[in-house]
Amino acid sequence: MNSIPNTNKSNSIFKKSSELIPGGVNSPVRAFKAVGENPFIVDKGDGPFLHDIDSRKYIDYVMSWGPLILGHSYQPVIEAINRAARSGTSFGAPTESELNLAAIVNERMPWIEKLRLVSSGTEACMTAIRIARGATGRDNIVKFDGGYHGHSDAFLIKAGSGLATGGLPSSGGVPENITKTTLSLPYNNIDAVKDCLSAKGERIAAVIVEPVAANMGVVPPEPGFLEDLRKLTSQIGCILIFDEVITGFRIAPGGAAEHYGIKPDLVCLGKILGGGLPIGGVGGSKELMDNLAPAGTVYQAGTLSGNPLSTAAGIATLKELADPNLYSQIKQYADDMIGAVSDLANRAGTPLEINQVESLFTLFFADHKIIDFESAQKADMNMYSEFFHHMLNQSIYLPPSGFEAWFVSRAHGSKQLALTIKAIKAFLNG
């Protein structure tokens, strides 16, 4: 296996970090274990690039796992953060910027009549489930194999993202009596959903789904899958939750709900909502959201919820996303790359399946369609690891796991596209 050149400083920092931080990282996929390497240590980012402390510059297709749709260090966002910081970093009291962010969200996503801000996507999904249970008086929830909704206890069975990367079926430290209330079904299998809701519907509070699965790699919904979920949940009076932490403001101004024309009961947001700073949000109808304290009896609280720096970054980012050309620009970049890479793979005779929804995509080294977690797990992850190392040695940073999405930003341009295609061609022809 190739090693990453010029990594002395990064290796030194990672070794020291491993003595003080579990695994040397503060989120598991960052450790590069799935690709058999130590991570590089970031110094800074600008535009479509990351720079490490060993003075290497990479074209970045991780983009902080999705929030940086405008690119690294985008000046209007940085300036908004600086202005907010001069007035204070946290108050534990209401600010007008919280209202302003909620108003923009309501404008882009009218089905979110009220929004509760929290500090992460995990908190957003955890709160959505609590609202659903409080509103319905039911205990069970349905999720889908390979879906990842954060690291709260109820979701950590057959989950994607870091659990999929590490090959873990579930997490240690989660009591069995908690996961008994979670039912995990195959994604894109509406018959399994029908059978489950028919047998246990009176006990199911909510069905939570990534409308475009993006934590087992990108897996689009099959035609009719989301529409049928909407019908079935409505029929039994349970809550349909769209986890749009990744797809929100990414595949359309109104996220997947707008893209597919389906109105969920609750929506979980994060990533782009905070413009690169920590944030999460859960929103929906006034009726459902007013179950939250202090309006209702479902409790949720957070010292840093609605933090003024995060709301400032989120407002600045969402204002930039009002540009009608942005979504077509980043989708065109993805289209051009995928078209070129598909042609190269066909010529080289390399089995390659590419799943794409707008600018969100994943390359699977597989000779079969990827429609669910089972088919994603059959892709060749050893070949992905070789691919990752090849690309990193060409100064191109991909997700360090084949079970993740690729992200592009407005800062990516024709030069980065040409260099990326050239590097992929060299690998496929290798």
C-alpha cells in the first residue's frame, strides 16, 4: 500500500493526540482506520482546498462532511462570525438572530412552521423522536438499515456512517431494553415497511428516514418509496421524520422534501444550517412543535442552543444560497465528473457503480446496483482503500470510507475538476 509522503508533522501530532484523545480523534471516521493509514492534520482551508501541517494542499471532497457548500473560509460567512463574536459568544438568552434564522428556514421550507435550534444533528434527531413519542403516546420507532441519525442510544443498531465503516452492528454501552423499541428495516423495501406497520402500527410513534440515504454511501430512494412511506404513516397516525441533516439545503433550497415533493411531519436539520459551525434543528407543524417545553410537556434544553456565532454563520450561508445559479453550478460539476468517470471505468473494464442525487454522490467499486445497506456492503472496500490512497497521493482528499458521500462546493471549478478526472483516470488505467 502506498504511504502518504511528507507526513512527519502529522504523524507526530496524531501520536500525541492518541495519548490524550480516544483513538486520537474526536469523531471515529477521521482516524482513517478504514483505509489503513494515519490521518493528516489540518492547518487551514480555503475555497476547495485543505492544507495540512506538512505543507501539502488537497482538493477537498469532504468539505467538513457537507456544511461547506460555499467552500472553506468563505469571506461573507467569516465576516458574519467575526461581527457576531465582537458582541459576545454565548448568552444563554434569546437573540434576534435565532428568529432571523428560523424565518429564513420557514421561507425555504414552509412545512417547518416552527423550528427548535439545538447544537448538533444528533440532538435534532433525538428531539424529533421525543416529540413523536410525546405527541402519539407510543414508544416504538422505525429506522432503516444503514441509516445514521446521530449517536443517541435509540439509533445505534444497523447504522451507517462510522458504525458501517468500523463494521460494527451496534454500539457498546447501549442497553438492550432501549434498542428493543427500535425496529430497523431494509431501505427501499416498502413491502417490509407495510408488513411492519400492519403488525405493529399501533405501537409505532415514528418512522425516521434519510430521504436520500447518505451514510452507507449515497443511495437514492426508489421511485414511489418515499411517497408510500408518507401514505402508510398517515394511515396509522404515526409521525414521518425526514432526517435532512445532509440533504437539507444541499440538493435543493428546500432539501429533499422540496426535491421529491413530499411533506414530512418533522424535519431534522444540521450541517449547512450552521454554515460550518455546530448547529442542529428540528422543525415541523405548530401543532407538533408546541409539544416542546415550555409550550408543552416534551422537555429539551441546551445551554448553547441557538448560539449567536452559529446562527450568524447559518444566516450568512443561507442568504448566499438564494443565488439561483448555485445549485445548477454544483450539480453541473458533479454531472461532469460522473460522466467522465463512468466513461473511463467502462473503457478500463472496472466495475463501478455511481449513485447520485443532484450534487451528492458516491463511487462504489461494484458490479451490481446499490439500493440498500446490504448491497452497499458488497462493494469492494479494499479497492476503495487503494483508490483513496492513490487520490491522496495526487493531493485529492476523498472521504476516508467507502460508506460516505462526496461533497462539492461553489468553490470547486474547472481546474479542480480536470485534476480530479486525470487522477481517477490514472488509477483506473493503473
